[in-house]
Amino acid sequence: MELDLHDDQNNADAAANIKMDTLLQLFPLGDFKFLRSKCIELAADDEAFENFVNEALTTNCVPSKDEGTADTDPAADDELVNTPEIAFNVEHFVEACPDPFDYFKNLQRNENHKTQVFEFLKDRFRDVKSSFLEHIVVEQGYNLIGASELLTEIPPHAFRLEPRQDLDVHLTPPLDPNFLKEVLLFDHRKEIETYIELLGEIKKKAVEEGEIFECECCFADDILPSDAILCTEAHIFCKDCVRRSTEVRIGNGLLTFPCLGSCAPDGIIPMESIKTVLDRTSYEKIVARIAEEEVRQADITGIEYCQRCEYAAIPDENIIIFKCPKCHFELCRLCNHESHIPRKCGESVADDIQKQSRKKNEEFLTTKVLRKCGGCKKSYVKESGCDKITCSCGTKNCYRCGASGIDYPHLDSCPGRIDPIPES
């Protein structure tokens, strides 16, 4: 007789689930992990389970949630699976997203973002059933903060018997950028709320004491001194206006940042101020492009520039093809165009195409006149004469249809070659 261990396990789990529901109704304030361990221990012993319930009701031996001892490391429940450590700076975070709670409340999330929010909650709330988490997260429009607020009080029926394992959490790269920001908001909510309140108090105090400025571009009249940017002629602008202007000029390929007011082009926005409105990567790219332009204007003899990434170098004068070590673009120094080897300078791609077409046509025609001997398999071509070809191996072949072992009577009934040479 064979035993189905899988079925036995399923029956044990079902019995434990029923007993757990009973205990949660009888002891709603009892320690969840204590009750869960009892259900697993007594899953197959109804009599022992009944005795435990009677004893617990009479002696009050079930520890409360506050008295219960965790059987695992508490920090483990707060561990984010497969998520990299995200450096956090509350000032930079709020500067990039001044009202993060409103932003994520109204954000239209893509499918990838939604999936990652659900998997994140499965990780942070490992004792809660996936079906319950899914109901909450869909109801909140996949808003991580909104969903977590509803999970502060979890009904007894929503708990799992065993904590969710790492294999059941599928939070894998690539992680959506907005999701990563939302995780920062989730993890540092109190810190962000405190900082936003502090900014509000600072602005309120500045307004009362008259220490605010007006932007000369958008005319916002509540600019704090820390958020004001001055051009070299002392005109005042807010960071938002300078950021938008800078992004437009960068998009147009310009490397100068004139004043947004009437003093342009004499007044400019200093690079120190530009640095405060751009992310680090964008700023470093701009600085590199400015340096490249300065080198270009210096007109150094023998210098070559990569036409793809603007890398500059002074190669040996005998080198004809300059290969960029940065992006591997190859430049012909004779004609200042992309490497065209094996073509000569001035030879167009069309010339190459014409040569290739002619070669392909010749190869095609060759296959039409070539035949193979049915005996020795050597190729041959008929130059003139009769269509009965006698090979050097002695095999007699029909040149029309390719048949071997023929004689003259075959030629009278030969249908000819199936695939004749096209007239073109």
C-alpha cells in the first residue's frame, strides 16, 4: 500500500487552518505565533486540541500579543527582499518631490510598479495572506502609503499559519524608479513629514519677518533665501525657473546659461547655481561637454575628435584610422568620415552595393550553367556540342535535365531542365 504524503500534508494544513480560526475567535488578543504553533502541534489530535482549549479558557494560559515572544529576529520581518540599499537624504528627497504624499496619491502607476508594490507588501507583511494584501492594495490604487495605513489593524482571518518564505516574494530587478522613491517614502515617512513641517514653519516665519523674495521670471512671491538663485547681475529667480531654463538649453545643445531676465547676455547663471538644479549625472555631463568645447576652441594641432562621443586625442600622424577608445567609433583621418575600409575614400556605399549585386548575379548565372556528374559528382560546364556529356570518369550525363547513365535515345524524350536560365 502506498501512502500519499502530499495528501496527508494537505489534510494536516486544512485541519490546522480550521483550528486556527477557532482559536482566533476565542482568543482575539492572544499571541499569534503561540496560537499558530499550538494549531500545528495539535492538527491531527482533536481530543488534545479540545483539552487545550478548555484549559486555556479556565486558566488563561494564552499569552497576549504584548507578552508573546518572537521566535525569529524582529528585524527579519522588515527586510526587503532583492532590493538594493537606497541612500537617503531627506533634504534632497523633498527638493526633488516637494509634496510626495500628494504625488504618489495621484500617480498613474505602470504594471511593473503595481507588481512591485504588491510584492513589497508581501515581504513586509509576511504573516498576512496574499489574497487579503491584494484586496487592500487594489482598493488603494497600489498606493503603498495608503495600503500600509489599512494594514495597521489586520483581522484575525487574514493571518497565515506560517510566515511567507523568501521564495514566495518575487521582487526582482529592474525596479521601477517611482517604486524606489515610494519605498523611501514608506521607510522614512516620519522623517519626511517632520522635514516638510519644518520647511512650512521656516517659510511662515520668513513671510512674517519679510525675508522672502519674488522670482523675476514666474513672479512667485514666496521664495526663501535658500531657494533663490542670483545671476551675475543680481537678478533673483526661483530654482524651478532656473531648472526649466537649463533643461531647455541643454536639450537644444547649448552650453551657456544666460540670465532669465533683461540683462542677458551680460548676466549669466553661475555654474555653482546650475549644479543645485541638476542631478549629479547631468551636471557632470555638462561640465565634460564644456571642457571638450574649450579644448576644441583651443585649436590644438593634430587633435582628433570622435564624431560619436566627442572624445578627443592626439594619435600618431601615421595612423590613418582613428579608433575611439571610449565608444570604439572608427574615423578615417583622410576624408574625416566613418571608416569605410575596404572601400577607398570617395567610394560610396552605392558602389559597393552595385559590385555586390553584380557578383551575386554572376554567381547565380554560374549555378544555372554548372552541372554535376551523376557518377563522380564533379562539376562541369558544356562549352559546345551535344547535350550528352561524357565525364572523365566515363559516366554519360544529360546536360538538359542532369540525368546520368543515359544514351542518345534519352535526348529524344528529355523534358529539359526544370529551372532554365532567366532571360534577365
